[in-house]
Amino acid sequence: MPIFPWGSGRQEVLSPVLQTISTPMPPQHHLNPEPVGSLTIPTDPSEARRFQDKIEQALKQTDCPPHDLFSIKLALEEALVNAIKHGNQFDRTKNVQIEYRILADRFECRITDEGTGFDPNDLPDPTSIENLERPCGRGVMLMRYYMTEVVYSPKGNSVAMFKIFQNGKG
């Protein structure tokens, strides 16, 4: 299993969500025995909102601190909006696949659309003066800021991300 080095000097086992974005997540993992949630939603913003509400309620039942809950809600919304708007182009014949896991110390998810994909490194910097009024790139920037890690598939139509709960620790 790959090891992911953290800035604190400690090392963590890279979660199954981020090990490989191109293979299905296993239903169970020896280090994280909690089951993986998986569902497919239509390309419909109201369905995305319903899923976000479900995750918010589930996270409120854990030790997820309010700041981390805000971060997850924001990043999840941005990822789902990107999948529906940019990936599937609001095409209601296409779907969005969502896989997620809520653990004692983190939230993990992968969102995959049926679009052609994109290169997240080709997005213009939304903080550059010439881009301040352009509506592109902000969602990806926010996801990267608020989540612990964000990884895109090589095709660019799937994003995996996770947030480690701070719980007042550093």
C-alpha cells in the first residue's frame, strides 16, 4: 500500500480513495473497515443537493468539527457542481457516480462524471488580476484549499479528495 508523507513529518497510509482513482474502491479495507457508500445520481443539481444534505447530517453525527464540516460541504458542493455543469454539461441522460467513506478521523470521497475530462493544471489562476472577474478555476482552488488532499484522474473526469478532521489538534 502506498505511503503518503504529511508535512508534520509523520506518515499515513494513503486511503483507498486516493490509492488509485481508476479502480473501484473496495467495500472494506483492513485498516478502515467502515463500508464505502456508493451511489449514482442523475445530472440534476437538486439530486446533488440532496446528497450533500445526507453527508452533512452523517458528519454531524461524528466528531467532525464545525470548521471541517464547512470545508467538506464547500468542497463537495464545488466538486458536484463541476461534475454536473462542466463534466456532464447539464446533460440529464448522463450520471454522476459518488463514492464516499466517513471514518472516525476523516471524510473521503470520489466523484466521477461522464464528461470528456480536463487538465486541472491548465486552469487559469483565479487570483491573478486578469482573472479576478472570470468565473473559472475558483471551485478547484477552493477544493484544494479546504480539503487535505485533492487528486484528479489522468482523464480529468474524476476527483478524489479527503479531509482529515482537526479536532483541535494542530
